[in-house]
Amino acid sequence: MSAIWTGVSGLLSYSTGIANTGNNLANTNTTGYKSSRLLFADMVSEMAGGTSDGSQIGTGVQVGSVSMTTSVGSLNSASQSMDMAITGERGYFVVKKPGTDKTYYTRDGAFNFDVNGYLTTETGLNVQGWAVDRAAVIAAKRTGTVLSQVPTTGTLTDIQIKDYTSPAQATSAVTMVTNLDNQTKAGDLDATDPYFTMFKSYNADNSPPVSNAAYSADIKVYDSEGGAHTLTTYYSKVSDENGKEYWEYMVTMPPEDDGSSTTSGTSKAGVLMIGTLTFSTQGELENETAFTPSGGDATNLSSWTQAALDSSGEPQLSATFRSVSNASNILSSQTIDFKNGLSSTTASWDANGPASAADIGTLTSANAGFTSSSTKNAATCSTSYATSSYTVSSTQDGYASGELISTSVDKNGVVSGKFSNGQTIELFVVALADFRNPTDLYREGNNLLSATKESGEASFGRANSGVFDSVSGYTLESSNVDMATEMVNLITLQRAFQSNSKVVTTADEMMQKALEIKR
């Protein structure tokens, strides 16, 4: 009898093995599927009858364990922007059933946005992640701070795009780095205020309002409504003394765009900032002055006082634009940092520097707005070399409103939107989960897994950070089933099943013979 049950245990166990192998083969093309590994174990042995040395006879075989393999399947190119794959074993996408707290995990990254803007699986579960802290991103860009990773805010949540438009952002910083040809000759200078000759000859009623500039550079900036305006910076050489170059500069907007109560309607309409630049004998920018209107008569240099400095020690101007859509509508004043590559490490002007543009007069020494020991040159800074004047770089941080065109995900799991205004905005960071023992995750069907006591609770993190592997966009992970291995297993299991069926039939024949002897 024991021989029959030994054979039966083999039939049952190898039948389970064949079913497991069949399931692996059936899921060869299932996205993100992880094959099952089945191990056999012997059953409790019994003492062999008629022996005195403790000999044992086995009683058969049983299924010892069935575990999930975690090796990575091949990564294949996909057509959808939100198709993504985890490039290594560490990490599972986190998804939730809408309207419940039930959380699942999956390696199937075939995601897409539904009609309500939710990023979902093919079966409608919501992909989880963290919202990007846009305020922190914008603040970092304005100060030139390099972030080690995209900042997030709030707790784990459904990834949902609620607004398919990018709101306009008013310009808050302009960088205008130029090279001013030191071979340029100074023009006819004002006898009283030679360092502001260009400003004194500026006339808003003329087109263009400046006729004696040696060089000018334009840049498009944006108001709070997203309307575009052109800022023009004019440069004029004043003098060359002891090898040092002295230039006047003036930042302007079109006079008709000016809504300032100080300059609008005057001959200086459109002028935002005036000042001087001092270049060393090596052609490097070593000092500057900057003045903005403080009220009163805009044509009088005494009404132009030292500009405010931002926290980085760079001068700021104030622009009051008229609405592009309705010129009679005057928008709120906006502060713009004007950067040319030089700043003050103390974020302050020299206490002995000129308080107003009128204080410079004909004094060359009065052009030192910063304390010389506190100046700092950026890697890209305005210069005065013996070559044609040109704009080295010009940037600004404003933009008009735009509509969402496409989405993408990077290796860090950051979901970004590309908008029609040319902006790419980080929206969410996809969450990944990891487990102490992922081989014991419970299969829920539909490529979903859930945590068990054996797998341990999930720990959450970001792709390409800590223990988590990176994410690849436009990619899907295929099944990790090795067909050759599974086919060999199938043949081996089939032969084992046949052998155990022979054990059963042989034991049956033996019992039959025993019954015949009795008769």
C-alpha cells in the first residue's frame, strides 16, 4: 500500500509542477510577468520493517515551495509616452483601486492618462506618486540654485493632471551678457554729465528714441498676463582712462508700453534703468552703477537713485507694463533682476558710492558702485575685448500661457509636460515600492501583486535614488520566462509523472499477486 501512495504523491506533485510550468509558458508574452519557481521536497520517511539499524524508507514527494523569480525581463521599446519600465530588480510601481485604500504593486508599466487626467493602468487602477513642488522649482531657477533632485510636496497621491494649460509667468530675471568692443571711439559727450550722455539725449517721441548708442541688445520679456514686450539695452562708450574702459548703459522698454506714473508721458518714457560699467585693463567687468527712477522729474538725474539689489547682490529694476490686449489697462509693477555677470557678495552698494546718477557728474572715480573687495564675477560675465561688440548670452525666465502638447517620464520617474509655449514643466514623481522578500508577494491577477507577511511591508521611494533602480520611458518590460528552460522542465516533469504512474501500476500488480496467493 505504501508504494501506491508513494507513486500517488509523485503524480500529484508533478502534476502541480506541470501546471506551474504551463502557467509560465502561458505568460511568456505577459508584460512584466515574473515566472514561478517550484521546488520539490521529500515527505516524512518511515522505519524500514525488518531492520534493526534504524533504516528508513521514503514515503514520496511533495511540493516544497512556489516562489516568484525577480530577475528583469528584456526591455523593449514602446509607442506610448507613459509606457515605462524599471531597469533593475529593485522597485515596483504602486497603484490603487479608485475609491478604495487597496494598494497593489506591479512591474507592468503600460500606463496612460484617462479622460479625467488620471494616470492609470490598463485595468483602470490609479498610478501613485508625489506632486512636484513648483514653487520650490521656480525659486531655485530664479536664484540659480542647482537642485539635486526635483522637490516634491504632500503625501503619496493619485497622479492626475488637473489643468492642461501652463499659466503665464511674469519675467522676474533677465541676464544680458555682452562683449563691448574696446576699440570703439567715444562720441560727443554731455559737458555736465558725460556718463549719461545717452540718457540725456533719449527722447521717447523719436523712433528710435536713442541715436547715439554704440551697441544695443534686445530680449523678449513677459508681463503678468503673458503679454510679450521687448527690453532693449543700449551701450555707449564714455572714456578710456589708464587702460580702463567706462561705458554708459540704459535698459528700456517701448515708450508706448510704459505705464509707470514716473516716466510715462515724459520724454524718458520707457527708460527702466541707467548706469555705468567699468572694465579693467584686461577687459573684465570690475564695477558698475545702477539707478532707477524714485519719483519726481524723470528727466532730472537726481531723481534716479541707486537701484535695489537682490539677495545675490544684483541690481533690480521695476517695470510697469500696459496690457498687450488693452493698452489702457496698466498692470501691476513687476520687479526684474538685471544680471550682467557682476554682483556684490555683501548684497549692498558701497556706502561712499553715488546715491543718484547726478552724483557722478564728471568724476571717473564716482563710477564705483560696489566696494571693489566685494565684487564677484560669474562664469559668464560681460567683457570689453578688442573684438566686435556682440551679445554673449541673453536669457529671461518669463513665458506666455500654453497648452499641454505631450508628456514624458525620465530616469528619475519625473513626469513632465511639454506645453505650446515652449516650457517643459515637471508635474509628478512616480513612486516605487520595495520589499524585504519580494519573492513572496501574492499574485492578484491582472499583473498585480500585494504584500504578505512573508514579503514584508512596502517601503516607498523615488526611482534612481537609494536602493531603487531607474525608470526608462517609452519602454515596457517583457516577461522573464525563459522558454528553453521551461520546455526542458516540462519534459523532465512529464517523464517523472510517467515514472510515478508506473510505480502505481507496479504496486497494483503486486497487490493483485498477493490476493491470488491467498485464494
